[in-house]
Amino acid sequence: MAATTASTMSVAAVTRRINAALRVDATNGDGAAGADWSPAAKRVNVGGRDDVWVAVDEADISGPRLFRMYKVKGSILHPYRFLILARLIAIVAFFAWRIRHKNHDGAWLWTMSMAGDLWFGFSWLLNQLPKLSPIKRIPDLDALADRPGSSGVLPGIDVFVTTVDPVDEPILYTVNTILSILAADYPVDKYACYLSDDGGTLVHYEAMVEVAKFAALWVPFCRKHRVETRAPENYFALKMQVYKGGVPGELMSDHRRVRREYEEFKVRIDSLFSTIRQRSDAYNEKHAGENATWMADRTRWPGTWFEQAENHRRGQHAGIVQVILNHPSCKPRLGLPASVDKPLDFSGVDVRLPMLVYISREKRPGYNHQKKAGAMNVMLRVSALLSNAPFVINFDCDHYINNSQAFRAPMCFMLDRRGGGGENTAFVQFPQRFDDVDPTDRYANHNRVFFDGTMLSLNGLQGPSYLGTGTMFRRVALYGVEPPRWGAAASQIKAMDKANKFGSSTSFVSSMLDAANQERSIMSPVALDESVAGDIATLTACAYEDGTSWGRDVGWVYNIATEDVVTGFRMHRQGWRSVYASMEPAAFRGTAPINLTERLYQILRWSGGSLEMFFSHSNALLAGRRLHPLQRVAYLNMSTYPIVTVFILAYNLFPVMWLISEQFYIQQPFGTYLLYLVGVIAMIHVIGMFEVKWAGITLLDWCRNEQFYMIGSTGVYPTAVLYMALKLFTGKGIHFRLTSKQTTASSGDKFADLYTVWWVPLLIPTILVLVVNVGAVGVAIGKAAACGPLTEQGRLAVLGMVFNVWILVLLYPFALGIMGQWGKRPAVLFVAMVMAVAAVAVMYVAFGAPYQAELSGVAASLGKAAWLTGPSI
């Protein structure tokens, strides 16, 4: 079993720290006037683990380098590859031996075991092949600022943030995300922020109005003192940080003032529900028979009402686009000196704010609104008329900017001119980092094995897959345009428009040609006049996409739960490349569900979406020749990995038969079989240690990944396979619920969600596996006690027990999770397990031993038996 779980282990990356101490002049729109913008202050630190990584020789590539490339040293990489080859040979030899020694006495069990082991070997190969050439790319912010002919000018960015429910996705997360974006270290007139509220709630809109007011204080404060991080909730939670500003004497007083204002801001945000309801109740009393939700300007809210009514409920309301902060001018606007009304001195600080837009698309009954993918496509169209930046970056509402220079780093890859690499890059993906995860990371929320391993390995191929958040796109790539080496963007857009791929809006199609020019400045309309407002209303309408290619060849892809992976796959299939970039401090951080049930639902959605991808037009086997061969293998692995868990679940439940009968024949001769098992399992762990060597993950990260993979394999992944089978036979889609964020931290226990049990049917298969293996351990101990540990039957019983104990170790986090509050005391779980095993052993000795004696003669006549072990490949 260790081999099976280890086969999913991915490689993690050792990232190089970036010295991000930029001092930006006010003319750049972010910083204190007169500050020293020293390129030397932002040099890339490429020190660190030089015993693992070496620079890639790029002498044959001409042009300025905006990023550095590193590869694993040959002294580590070559033995690593040799071990992979050696294990592949060992697996082939193992299967050949098993076929020559077929177990005729238990042919059905032997056949099932062979099928499972063949799939284990195949899935291990799919997982391993793309990891042969990991590459690390480090952005050079100094080179970005000093690139020839640019004068430090940066292209425009449209920032997309999506949210749905202010309860399941606490609104405090959303406002902190928006505030961190507005305070980013990027020319303020070069980017705009869009919030998509797919629930159409007035709470979100008025929260953005409050954000705009508080940002007038928060953003200049961040620029003046160059604080990190720029999400206020996280900044004020810091106990200590290095000061990088130019006026340390004013920091303490400014800090106290801004913190007090932030606490008052939070009170206003938290009270929005009650404020809006009280206001609406008061207005409704004046309008007999009304149950409307009222805005502060005494007009009815066009979106969803508290008391839902026709055209004002979820799934049925008008489209809304409100520009909350207009696009700023291109010239800096310095703040005022301190005064009685404004005690903070912003006289040397640019106080302009980026453009901020609230969007809630139209929803009508009878339309499939396509959840997040549909909301992203509406933002893509609306932003094309308002700002039309050549680059787009998207966030989930609970992911904030942790490093103020996060927008600059991906530009190092997008603007790189060497060999046409930059212009052929569709997107730059950053790893996901999470706050408020329990210290032991019980449910592998950090997922470092995947984010720092699998994605880094793909960096050596065509690039990482799109992970749904923290990703910068080239806008034309989202429009379905192919890379420049396959044709000019303008000609492709015109050809696609003739085929009505984009819809009927001529103003939108006209904007697409400008989007290909990354040097163009963002030019937003001064006001939304009737013509612009009419075009926007058309673009947000439900019917706009009818008869077009939106959701398939254009924009984010529809009808698949993992719309992010499939959208990235479409770009790779067209020949685009992607880049995996890391920086320190991490570019973005977010939250993760630490509740067991929520975590299981999350991976159920991911695994179900992966299978949907395999059984769709996005199957990697159907892609053309532009997709790198090993990239194809990686996508095939991403879309089939849940299937192997059906065999894992079967292996884990096989001990049920041990409780009924005595002997099972899986392979003979048993001694040779055991040697093969030990060899192939040991080799995969040695390969894993090589990966850990150049990866930088901890053993705890690796262990948690192994454990949670087994937890998923015994319940969630087989459920996803069942769902997919039902969809194929019935034609009905799979409904996956929204993952709720942490909501009980306010109870005083930061990790209260960790000890909350939400009983759902999804837990039953894993509980059954736990019970079966606890029973099997008890039977094995009872048998060893009844027959004697030195007898053949006693030795075989102990050998079989090793497999069961290993399964219990892997399911340990799950067992703690279903104990609820008792999970705070792991000793209780240990005592309960020991007592259960002892009870089963005593029952076996009392009632099972006589039955065993009766069968011993039968067993002897059948020949030497081999106790069932776990999956071997």
C-alpha cells in the first residue's frame, strides 16, 4: 500500500528569495515623493541551496534576461532518473514473474490483484514521467525596471475577484482581498479591480463603497511606510516586521490611527446585514405591500432582495455594473500635510486609487449560468469596454496580495523577448499559500507536494496547469487566439468574429484588437453614457452567449467542475506556454477548509471535475501535435487519477474476507512474491527521498500527503468515479457544493472548525475501512495467540497484520477528525484502538479457534497459503 500512495507523491520546489525592497517615486504612482528607487535594492537573491540547483546556461539566447532559470544538479538528477528506469524494469519483471506463476487455486483473486497492480503501475508511470526535468524560474525585478527602451513603463492589468455568498465566503475576506489589490505596488493608473458578485447582494455592493472610503486612508499609509502585507487584517495581526519606509518616526502614531480606523471599518462591515435590513424595513413601511431591499440613496436594489421576489432572487435578477472608483489620471496627486481633520501626513505620497468596479451579471430562469466560469467570462467582456488591459489576473475572494510586488513579478515572464518566449506565454501561475491551517496540517491543506512539486516539474515542459486563482493571463489567450508563431492576433480575431465566436457586440469585438497591444495605456470612459451602458448591459445579459463559442473556444470553459484546469489545457493544446513562478514572501495567500467534511467535499469537486475532463472534448488524448508529449501525459494523469482508487478501496476491504474464512491465495511461491514486493516498494521510497532532496518539502508534508491520499482513496475518489459513471449512463451532470470558508474562528478557538464533525454519507466508506482493518488486526493477533507466533499460521497472521496497521496509520487523521472534540486528545484514539483490537482478539480466541482447527485439515490439502497483502505497485 505504501507503494500505491507514494506513487502520487509529487516534487516540491526550493524557491529563491527575491529581495523586494523597492523605493518607488511618486511619479510611478506608488510611494513617497523623493524616495530613492534603487535597483540594487531589488536584486534577486539566488543563493540558498546551491548544492541542489544550478543555473541553466543561456549564453546562446540573446537579449536582456528578465528572469533566471535553474535546474537540478546532475549529481542528483541522473541517479534520480536511473532509479525511475530501474523501478520500471523491476515492475515489468514482477508482472512477468506473476504471469508465469499464476495462482490457479484462487484465480479470481489473482486476476483481480493483477488488474489492480497493472493499473497501479500505469498510474505511477503517468505520474512519474512528467517529473524528469524540473525547472525553476525566478523573476528579476531589477531587469524588469531597467529593460531597454521601456523607460520602466509597465502594461495594464485588469484584476478579477469572484464571490457568491457573503456568509459561506465571509465578507471580511473579500474586503481584505480588495484592499490588498488597491494597495499593490504597481503604477496606479495601470490597473483596475473588478469584483463579481454572483449572488447579486446589496451587502457586497455597500461593502465595496465602504472599501473605497477606507482605501483613501489605507492605501497612502501603505505607500508611505511601504508595509507588507497590504491586507489590513493580516498586517495588524503581525507582531513584528522589518521597516522599509522612509519616515520611521511617524510609523507608531500612523499605525495606531489607521488601526483604530480599521476596527471601526470592520464594525461597519459586520453591521451591513442589520443596517440594510433596518433601512429596508423602514422604507417598506412607507410603501405598503413592498418587501424590497433599499439602497442608501432610497432606490430599490436591482439585485437579490432579503425577501426574495420576482426578478429579485438568486438566479433571477437584472445585471448590475457600478463604477465605485473612477480610473485615476496619469499624473500623481500628492496628499495633504497633517491637520486636525486628517492627522496623517500624506504630503509626499501619491493618494490616487485604482479603478474599482462592482459587477453582478444578469440571471434568468432557464439558463445555465455556469457558476464561476460564467462570472469570469462576463468580467472579461465588461472589462474590455471599461479598461481593456492586455493582461488579466484573477483571485478567489479569500486570496489576498501578500507581496506588494506580486503584479510586477509575472511581467518578467510576459515581457521577456528572448526567443519569443514571453509573447508565447499565455499565463503565469503562482503557488497557493494558506493562512490559519492547523500547525500539524492534519488534512494536507498546504498541499506543498502538489503546489511545489507537480507544478514545478511541469515548468520544465510546456508549463503548469491553471489552478484557478493567483494567475496572470494574456487577454488575447483567453479570447481563444493562438500564439503569435501560429498567426497574428488581429487576423485570427477577425476570422473568429466572422464565425460569430464572440457574439454580436461590435464595440466588444473592436476592443479585442486593442487588447493585443500590451504597450497601450488603460483608457477608461469618463462616465458610463447611454451607449456604453447599453453595450455593457448587452454583455452581461444571459442570452449574449447563445450561438457563440463562449465557454468552449473562448473564455473560461463551461460544463466541467474544474474549469480552471480545462481552460489552461485549451491554451496548452493551442501551443501556448505557461510559467510557474515563486517569490518570497509569497505573492498571494488565502484560506483553506480545515474542517474534515468541507475538505472532503473540496477534493470531491476536484476529482469529479478531473473525470469530467477525461470524458469530454478536453481529453488529453484528443489534443493535436502542439501539445508537448509529456505535457499530454501529465494532463492524462490529472484526468484519470481517481480511477486507481477503486482498486485501493477493494484492497482495503479485502480483510473482510479474513474475518469469514481462513486462507487466501494471492500468489505462490510466497517467498519470491514477498521479495518482489519489498523491492518495488523500497525503490519508490528511495525515489521519493531524491525528490525530497531537491524539493525542499518537509517529511511532515510528505507524510500528510500520503495520509490524505489514502483518506481520499477510501471514500471521496471512488465516489467521484461513481458520480461519473452515473453521469455517463444517465446524462445528468454532477452538482458540487461551494466549499465554505472558516467561520468559527470567532468563537475564540482559532481552529474550532478542525474539531467540528458534520456527518455526511461521504464519511461512511472510510469509516467502514477503519472498522474492517481494526477487526483484521484483532483477528491476526488472536490467531497468533491461538496457534502460536512461531507456527506457520501465526507468522502469516503477523505478516498480514502489517498491511492492516499501515492502513490504520494512514487513516489516523481521519480517525481524529470523526472524534470531534475528543480529537484534541490523540491518546484517547490510541486507547480506543487498542481496546477494540483486544476485544476482537479475545472474541477470536474464544469462538474462532475451534473453527480454525476444523479447517486446518482442509487448508493443508490445498497447499501452502499466502496471506493477502496490499497493492504492490
